[in-house]
Amino acid sequence: MTNGSETRSLTMGLIRRLRVTERAMERAMLGVSLRDLIRNQEIRRRTRVTVITQRVAKLKWQWAGHIARIPMDVGVLRCWNGDPAPVNAP
């Protein structure tokens, strides 16, 4: 679910879709359906899974750290999506 999330912008719609999908996966892991009327807090307590939005935010900061550590003498600046962009500076 977090594949490529380092470069993807998080909109409220995307966050909502990630949360719904994460909760559905947790319910499937526990073998619980929506008809069982088990609260989300109880499901989270049972699975002990990290909240997806916190994980994505951590991955974004890690990616930013990697980009910041690229040596400037390489001659290539990298965009946030990882594609190299040539530098025309002397």
C-alpha cells in the first residue's frame, strides 16, 4: 500500500481511501466482518498495526533525507519524483 508513497502527494481523498483499505485488510486478517459491529479501536488494538498515514509521513521524510544527501558535484539535480533533471549551471 505504501509503494511509491514517498513521491505521491497526500490529498484528503487519498488518505481516506488508504484508511478504508487498511481497515478492510485488518478485518480480513482477523476474520471479522462489518456485521460483527466491532469498533475500529478494538481492531487496531488486536492487530497492533501502525496507522498508514503515519507510515507514509515517515517514508516521505526518509525520502527527503536521501534526496538532501545527494552530492552537489554529481551535476544532476533530482526532482522529488526521482527523475534526473540536467543542470545548466556552470
